[in-house]
Amino acid sequence: MIETNDLIGLLIVYLYVIILLIITEKVIKNLSVGRKILHIMVGNIAFILPVFATREIMVFIAAAPFIVLTFLISPYTPIKSIRGKTSSAGHSMGLVYYSVSWTVLAYLFFNNMVVIAIGIFAMSYGDGFASLIGIKYGKQTYNIAGDRKSFIGTFSMFFFTFIMMIIAIIYYQNVANFQFTFSFINLGFLLLFSSVGAIVEGFTPKGFDNITVPLILVFMFWAVFLQSA
């Protein structure tokens, strides 16, 4: 029998995502901006994770169905009538990869939800603001693997990933008793992780950064702070 906390978590997640989809599809006229707002704001799911009590519910009912949903509203959908305008802007499979990463992280790190949150925040706030700021202000650009990126976008990726890691840690210290000391050494590791995430994002083309960045980032965080815990 499904637990009450899981039902509450599912209700919050689905209502939140539905509201975001309505706003970005129907209210925001600029498709590119709407997509990035969706990309960023979906990341707030990381604050909902502690509500869930069961790994299987989070993975297979909360996270995995969004792989199917985002594919169905992508340009590759077999059901053209439900194709989303917002999902067609930018990398066409980016949101699908986003959902894949959330599902994988939820399965692997259910018992260390701060790790899931860090991966989600790197995809959402980090990558999302990198794109928004890069598109608007990115005059100096580079192209390594087939995608044009800007230096200010890469710096934004680094900055917002670092800030959101700190927010995730503080949040999970308070709601899940996550043990972490903000020493100079530990902050140095967070800066290093954010730098690697920004570099990986710069090297990764075609929306695959929604897979490479969170998986590499959380592996480093887990290896340094949680493997021996």
C-alpha cells in the first residue's frame, strides 16, 4: 500500500509540473525563454524530494513517467497533436535527458537525497542560467563539440551550480540532517566540482549535458563527501 507521504509527494510534483507547462506553453510568448524558464523552475522539485518515503515511488511513478511525457511533447512525438511548443525550442531532446538523469539519480541516491538535489540543480539552475545569460550577453563564444557556447554562459554555469550546491546542502542539513561542514577545504571542493561541471557543459553538445553534467558532478560529490560516510 502506498504511503501517505508518497501520495503527497506525487501530488505536489505533478501539480507543480503541470502548472509550469501551462505557464510556459500558454502564457510566455517567447518560446526560447519559456523553455529555459521551464528548464530552471522544474529544478525546484529538488526541494520536494524529502517528502517521499519510498524509492520505488519516487523513481517509477514520480520521475520515470516524465521520460515518456517529455518525449511525447518533443518534436519526435508520434502524437503530433500533443507536441509542445516550448519543448521544441532549443535542444529537442534536452528535457527527455533531464528526466532520464532525474530517474537515474533517484534510483542510485534515494538514501542520500542531497546528491539527487545537487544533480537536479546543476541541470536546472546551472545549465538553465548558462543558456539564458549566454544568449543575451554572450558576445565572446567558442565551439568545441558542435554547439556554440559563450564564455559568460560557462561562467554562469559555474556560478549558479556553486550557489545551488550550497543551497542544497543547507536545505538538506535542516530537513534531512545531512552532515556537512563549510570549511575552506570543503568549499574548495565545491568550487572544483562547479568548475568541472562548467567545463563538461562546455564540451557536451546537443542537450547531452543534461546527462553528463549531473552524473559527473554527483559522482564527485558522492566520492568525496559520502563514500566513506
